[in-house]
Amino acid sequence: STRKRSRSRSKSRSPPRRKARHAPRYNVSVPKVSLKFNNSNVLELKKRYHSMYLPSDFFNAEHTWNQAFPLEAPFKITLPSSFCVMNKEHVVPVVANKFKFDPPDADYSYVAKVMLIASPGLEELFDKTCHFVEKDSDDVDGREGLVHPSRALKFLVGTKGRSETMAIGGPWSKSLDGADPVNDPSVLIKTAIRTCGAMTGIDLSGCTQWTRFIEFYYRRQPTATKPARTEVVVLFLPDVWSAMPSKQEYDVACAKYAANLALKLEGKPVLAPEPELDESAMEEDGDEGDGEVVPKGDPTHWKELDPKTMKVNDLKHELEARGQSSKGLKSQLQARLQKILQTEEDEEKKKDEEGENNDEEKEKEDEAKEEEAEKDAPELDERQKEKIRHAYKTPSSACLFVHPNTQVKSGKFDCKVESLSVLLDYRSDDNKEGTFEISLFAELFNEMMMRDSAFNIYKEIMNGKAPEKEKEKDKKKDDEKDKEKDDEKEKEKEPEKKKMVTKNKDLLLSCSYFDLSHCGYFEAKDLEDIFLSLELALSRAEVKKVSLKFASGHRDNVNYRTLVDVEEGAEDSQEQMSDGAAVSSSKELSAGFRQFLPSGGKDNGQQAAGGQDSAIAPQTNKLVKFRGSVLDLEQLMDKLDKAERMRNLTDNQLVKVQKELAGVKNARDKLQNQRDALDKQFKDSQQKVIDQELELMTVRGEVKKNLAAMKDVYLRIKPFVEIKTEKEDKAVQDERKPEKKEEVKDEKVGKEEETEMDTTEGETKEDVENEEAKA
């Protein structure tokens, strides 16, 4: 006999199971080299970066970012910055480029280049790279969609061809930038502003902080024309967010691009704005001329000339033929010749206006020219129009527009925005000096971010309050006593789960730089390697002590979420840490064990903390005299940062308000359309009611007329009808009298028959009952 299996009640009553959430795999990136790297030569770079190509003339590099960003004052990203690279073939710039890239006195002994960072705002950077515990739910994992900080940070670089990348910049000019690039720091900054503006159209004169990040030294071999020489390439990292346009400036630029797009789609030419000629340059040209220029040759008629399509030699020839100076750049020559041709055209028009015949001929010629221009203008198909629209597309948020110069690098120069992780993915096949400079910059910038993140973790652990560890005996007793209580309270604790909120976002970002899978903890051995890579000169015992301060479990895992997350509504973790013990400052912690050295911790020109005296020692380099008063640079920089943050917040609020205003306007337009539609319906219904009332009035009039006519007919026929009806009624009554008598007789006979039937039925019933009684 087969037995039927039935489901157990417990299974049928169990609630639906949640989706299984697998813990992420432990994946931590640990630096294998010391992050203190002040300078480098060929041998050190070969040992440290195996895949990096080293140019043949390179011999040394000074990593000056170590002085600019010490441990106690790291590099910070506070404001957003972004770029929009425009197509150099289709898009014409809306702002004139006033910078010169390659002047006659360009000297390559000093070259200034810039690396422009494109990063989101600090809050947006947290959202893209950090795992917030409050974003987790039963159905959503907060780790999905997160990227490493090296992918969120991007840079604007120049390109030549498909694979060659380079930093944006160019050679120093004594006449344009200054005479002493060694002792005057503003000279190479001017060079960087000039060359970057000439190559990309970005004006960096609004940047307030210029950091010399790295200096490259090349020893060029002697040639037939030049002796052996040393060339220095300085790579700057400016605060590009200071040069970002405001919301109003950005809207004006977008409106200009939209106007140019409309002209392009109509097939009309779009002219680039010409830069204003400097008076100083014109004076120099005049001084060099030493008198009037003697005309050479015969000038060509103004109708046959178009300065925008002429070559430099033709421009110079026409200017010399008209007795004008032929010195300057091509844009200056074009502007000069255009003005002269305009004056010639005006003079000729004035002469022609004297005669009517000449006017008619000119009108015909102008009409013929317009017709020819319309015929010559190419017609754009939909595919070309769509391509032009895509090229003129502008972002919704403010950014810096980049227009690569078509005259740089033989017209092959272009720009693109690449992330830090892409710049770190270099190969030994990239055998160009520009690619080598960008690759080394990417490695040093990545190491700087790793150093700052590691020191931030070290500082938080040192200032954190260690969890209290109970004795083993107390643990055993408590375990035995609380076994039964724990079982009973498990059910009560389950629904009362505490909601956690991420508070220390800076520490979470630092941990995310090493924790690639966002698993939430470090192994103690990996944390030791991270701390040993810092320039703190810590002993193994001290590193192990710090690493095990928050360790738990048999594997000594350090859960950094305990330092990052707090209960919702609880006090901040930093306030709780400050209650238990004295909090060490960043400057005190940055000295490490170097403060115990006999030299007092003086390393590489930097004065470390030699006990407490160095921390108390005044820093006079923060005070600067300006116009008879002494200014505190540190306080001014703090105020400037606060002002920039407030400006960014106001810009963001303005964008939000504008979006809300646009939504309100759309809602208003919809309501207006609805009101108009209702008004129209109301007017139509009113007109219908009026038409129906008129029809009703006409019908009533016709009814009255018909009724009057019927009454007239009735009154006329009434006397004849009444006589006939009286006679007919009498005849009908006489006929009905015998019929009524017969009906009365029939009724009497029917009643008698019914009574007889009732009596016979009664007698039969009595007889049946008597017989039954006898039986």
C-alpha cells in the first residue's frame, strides 16, 4: 500500500523567506611600497613601476607635492568641477581666444603644464563611492552601483592621435610671462595660464591656488644647431573649481551656442569672435617699424579679397601694398585687412550713391550674389543636422567648455576627460614623453590619496575609544547565567532592531579607498601593512598595538563600521571619543616616532614635533604684510573656502529653484489651457442654449397658430355634429333594451343551477360519512 506524504503544518504556516544576501568577498588593496617618495631617478622608477616607459633624456624628478600637502594638511576636494569638450570640426567658440601659444621667443628650457581635475562635489563623491548603511533594505543592497574613488576622479588631458596622451601646457616666453622663472614663481604660472588658454580656450586666471605637483628634468643631447642643455617641465595642479562659471555666465554661454546652432542648421556661416588687439602690442609693432611703411606692389580690389580664407603670405602682401604693417599673428592680420577693406567698401559706396544708375546696378549685383550664395550653400540632410545638434549639446549643470586649438600639433591636437584609473592603466609601449609625465603624475596622485586615507584611518583609531574586554572568568559566569535569559529575550529583541546611520563620511571614504568590495572590515595584518607604508617611522610593536585596538574574533578582524556608523538619534561618534580621552591633533600624530629621534624629527626640510615645543612654536610664515597691514593667510584661506562652499550651495539652490519654477510654469500653462478650453465649452453651450430658445419660441408660435385654426374649425363643425349624435344615441339605447332583459334571465338561471349542485355535493358527503361510521 502506498502512503501519501502530507505537508507539515509548520511549513505551510511559515512566512515567505527573504532573498538570500551573500556577504561580499574580502578584497582589500594594500600598498606594497612606502608612500614617502620625495624624488626619483631612473633606477628608482624602474624598481617601483615596472610597466612605465622612461624617456632616454630623463634623469630626475622632484615630487614637490609632499611639501604642498603634508600629512596634517592633505589634499581636499570640496567643490565640483567638470568639462565639456566641444567638437573642433563643428562647434565654433563663443569667446575669443586671446592667448598666444608659440610666440617667437618661446624657450623650451622651462615648460609649464597643468593637470585639471574634474570631480563631483564632496557629497556626490560620498554617494558614488561609499556604502551608507541607511541605504540597505530587505530588497536593496547599498553596495550596488558603487565605484572606486579612482574612477570618480577624472582629469582633462590632451591627445594626439589615438594612443598618445599629454598634459596641457607649453614653453616659457620671456616677453609674455616674465624674465626669471627660477626665483619668481608667478612666471611659470603665467606660462601655464597662457599655454592652457591657447590650447583649450580655458582661462585659468581665476584660479587662486597653484600647486607645483612634480618637476621633470631632462638632459638634451647636443645637436648640430644646439648644445647640450637641461630642460625643466613643471606640472601644476590648480584649483580649477575657482575658475568655474556662475549660473548666469553659463546660461549666457549656452544661449550663444544655441544661436550658433540655429545658424548652422540654416546653412549660414558661423564666424568665430576675434580677440581684441592689445594696445601694447600695437605700440611695439609701431616702434619696430620706425616710420611709415612704404607701399609695395598694387593692391587687389576689395571685392576679390576674403581675409578669412587667405593665407598669411597673401595677407602680408595685401597689407604691404596698402602701406600697412604686416607684423603679427594671422588673426591680427585678418582683422587689420578686414578694417581696411571695409573702409574701401564704404568709400566706394559713397561715390556710387551719387548716381541712380550705379545704385540699380549694385542692387542687381547684390541680388545676384545672394542668389549665388544660396545656390552655393550646401543643403544639410537629417543625418548631418542630427550630428551638428549632438556636437552643440550642452550639459544641464555648469561646466568649463573646452575648444581644442586646430593649429597645435599640426592640427592633430584634441582633448578628453579620463579617470584616474584609466591613466594608471599604462603600458611600456607608450613611448612618448607626454605619456610618461601623465603616467608618473597618476601614480603619485594615487599614492597621495592612499597616504591621506591611511593616515585618516590611523588618526581615527588612535583617537577612538577601545571597546571594553571582559575577563574570561566573568565571561563564563555570565554565559551560564544568561543562557536561559538570552533564549527568552531573543524574540523580544528581534523586532526592536536599532537603526544605524552613517556619520563619519570622511573615514568611510578613506576605508573605501582600500576596501574594494565594501565588506566593512580589515584584517589586522592588512591594516599593519597600511600603517607601515606611512612616513611615521613606527615600530612593529606599535603598529600591531594600533591594529589590534578594535580587533575582534579569532581572525582579528577590525570592523571599521563601528567607527563610521552610529545609532539614529545618538550623539556623534567623535563627541563620544572626546569624552573618554584626550584627542591628539593631526600635527601631533603626523610626527609619529620621528619625534623621538635625536635630530628632533627634522626630515627633508620639514620641522616635525620635537615634543610639545614644536607644536607650540609660532609659525610666522602664515603672516604677510600687504598695504601696510599684516594678514593671516590661513584664516583668509579658511574664509575663502567657506565663501566658496556657500556660493556652491547657493548655486545648487538656484538650480533647484529654477527647476521648481519651470515645473510651476508648466503647471500654470496646463491650467491656463484647461481654463481656455472650459471657457470655449461654456461659450459654445451658451450659444447652443440661445439657439434652442429661439427654436422653442418659433415652435410655440406655430403651435399657437395651429391651435387657433383648430378651434375655428371646431366651432364651425360643432352644430352639425351635435344633432347627429343625439339621434344616434337614442337609436342605440332602443336597441340595447331587449338585450339587457335576456342577460338578467340568464343570470337567474345560472344562480339556481349552482345552488342545486351545492346541495347534491353535501348529501353525497353525509352518506359516505355514515357508511364509514357503520363499518
